Amino acid sequence: MWELISYIQAKDRKSCLMELSDGPKTPSMIADSSNKHLSHISRALRELSEKELVICLTPDASKNRFYKITDLGEKVLRKDKKLK
């Protein structure tokens, strides 16, 4: 668990998890609401997917893919918030 908490400390990764804690969103929606570059958000979502912290709900879509936080992602985010 601590390894994953350390992993999400990168601002773009944490922004993605926090945005997705409100419900499924596209990378563009996350980029717009967090004022981050779309390319940074896309990379962070790919990295978070590899760690099974988020999943893509529409993997066959070529655009506007929706992502959602996983149970593990929510658990890691809650644990991180308790550290503050």
C-alpha cells in the first residue's frame, strides 16, 4: 500500500485520481477541470491503469474514452488523504 501511496504523489496522477473520485470522466474533462495539459493527463491515466488504480470503461473507443477509479484506487486515495 505504501508503495502505491508514494506512486500517486506525482501531481498529475493524484489530480486524475481526485477528479475520478467524483465519477467517470474523459481525459479532456480531467484536463479542463484540473488545468493540466491533456498529454500529461493521458500519460498519468495510462500509468494509473498499469497499477490498476483506474480502469477504462470504453477501451474500444478511439476518442472520448471514459475512465473510472477502481476500489484499490479509492482505497489508496483515502489513505493518502488521512496522511494530510
